[in-house]
Amino acid sequence: MSTAHLIAVGSSPLGKTDLPGRDLFSKALAEAFEDLPDPADVVDALYVGAQSERYENQIMQGTLMAEWAGLRNVPAERVEACAAAGALALKNAVRDVRAGVHDAVLACGVEKMTAGGTEGATNALGAAFERALEQRSGITAPATYALLARRYLHETDATERDLGRIAVKNHGNAAANPRAMFQQAVDIETVMDAPEVAPPLKLYDCAPVTDGAAAIVVANDEVAADLQGRPDTIRVAGVGSAANNLAVAERDLTFVEGANVAASTAYEDAGVGAADIDVAEVHDAFTVCEALLAEAAEFAPKGRGIETVEVPGDRSAGWTDVQINTSGGLKARGHPIGATGLLQAVEAYEQLTGRAGERQVADADTALLINEGGVADAHTVATVLTAQ
């Protein structure tokens, strides 16, 4: 089996923009290939993660992005697993390189979420809910995650303030991230005084609607050596993917089983354990998700995931020393659905190559990414990355 490396990364500005999705992609592509030959001289396939065609009334995203990358007559496919679309694109690219199907693949993701306004984004995201039991009730994403949060607070001694502290941490991290949508810190009073969105979740508990794109070049040993000749690639050591079920009513609200399976699979593939992970980017679409995923990834004991905000020495027994969402997470870096999983990989790339600036975790050499689609457990992709 060939080794898959991430050899270059790029992202567009994140936030509300007048740029269409293809131009957001072009900006991400330009950064990724800044020091490389043209895409057509490097990659021989493309996967693009895109959550919904509703935003810009555009399907055929694979062909469109290949065209804008200057690629012709290559395999170019759109993949979709709601918010896990980006990680799914990366997973497929890694699979192809490992299997020797392609020498180098472009994994990308894009979403122009603001194109349809709040109503358009709400409807597009609602399509990820189970039709008969959930969509027809009119429930929204914040309301669904509020069910998880309410149950988590009921079953543990966590409080709404504990969830708010996760938002404070992630905004603080984003303040040091030039890629982030919100590059300013907030204090706990601001978070707690913010309007309620779906109790117990308040404004700062929720990731924003975001326009953005990301692009990553995945390549085998030979291409990595030929193109770079410098020690700034990272290795994809393990991958796991799991689809649990769609309807929230039919699962345990405080144990994200699919994420646990995906992370465990990725650990096994990489030959590592939870304690070996130095940095992790997890899918904090809502603050409660960070707590739940810290537990699902086996970083934290049951009911103590809220301690992501603490320095390792101040956490409960059973916690690892991992640093979580150094990018600011979905909450503050931004959440352009189809690109989110790839933006997680961009942060891991910067951490593992020592390029994270003020966010840099000392001696970080192993990272875990957890990207989820649907509500919490519908589809999860986990990826372990290691420094060379």
C-alpha cells in the first residue's frame, strides 16, 4: 500500500462574501498551488465536498471545479455527507493514493451558504434530517442540537456556563488564526448574555453560516519527493468512517457512537491510541458537540468533555493532554459546510509543520480530525495525521 501525504493546502477567506463558490475555490486553489506546478501537471483526479446544490442552484460540482482548476478528462466527483462532505472528499483522495489508483489527487470543498439567506441555509441543512420523523415537524439544526445539549446537562453536572466556556476558548483560538471568520476574543459574560437560539444553546454556542472553500493536494511518496524536496509534508496515518443512523430520536443523545467507531478505526489504522494525539480538530457545530466528541474520541471520561477548556494538568483523571480546536473550530473559524472537514486538515497541517504561529502546540506530531455530517452521528469521518 502506498503512503498518502498532504503536500499542500489552501483556503479562501471565510465569512459572508460576494464571491460565488467557484471563485472561493479558485482562491483556495491558488494558495495550495502557490509553490507547485499547475494543477494539471500534478493531480490526475479530483473530489469535491459540497453539501447542497440549493445555495447556488448548481450541481455537477466535480466537473465545475475540475474546469476551474484547469483539469480536463480526469475523474472529478462531488461527494456528499452533509457537513462531513469535505472529510469524505479527503478520505476518497487518500484511498485512491494508497491503493495506487492515482499518484496525486486534489481534495477540495466549497459552500456558498449565504446565497439563499437564512431561510435558504435553514432549508438546505434541514434536508439532512430524516424526512418522515424530523423534517415534517419543522425542527431546525439548532433545535436538534439543543436536545443533545439539554440531555447532556441533565445526565452530567455540566452547566450552560460550561458550554459557554467552550465558545470563549474557541474564539480565543480564532483570534490568533488569520484564516478565521471571527478573529476576536469574547468573554464569558458576553456569551452568557447573548440571545437564546434554542435553549440551552445561545448565539455563541452556534457555528455561523459561512461562505468558503479549501483545497488539499494528496500525493504518494514519489510525487511528494519530486514536487517538494522540503520537509513540510505530513502523512495520512489512519482513516475511519462510520454511518450510524439519521433520526436523532433513535439513538443515545449523549454518546456519539459513530464518532467513537470512526475514531477507533482511524487509531487502529494508524497504530496509535487516543493518548498519542497532540492536537485535534473536532466538529463543534455547537459547543456541546466539542464535549461529546472529546468523550467519543476517548480523550475524556464520560461526562467530562466540557474540560476541553482546561490546560491538561487541570483536567480530571482519565483525560489526555490533547489540545482541541486550536483553529477556533467551526464555532469561530467558520463552518462553510462542504469545506469544513478540509479546513480541519489545514489546521492540522499547520500545527504538524510548525506553521501555526501563536496557536502552535509545542512538539505536536500527531493530529486527529473528526468531521460529522447530519446531526451528531449520522455520518462521521475521522483522520489521523502525523508529522514526517
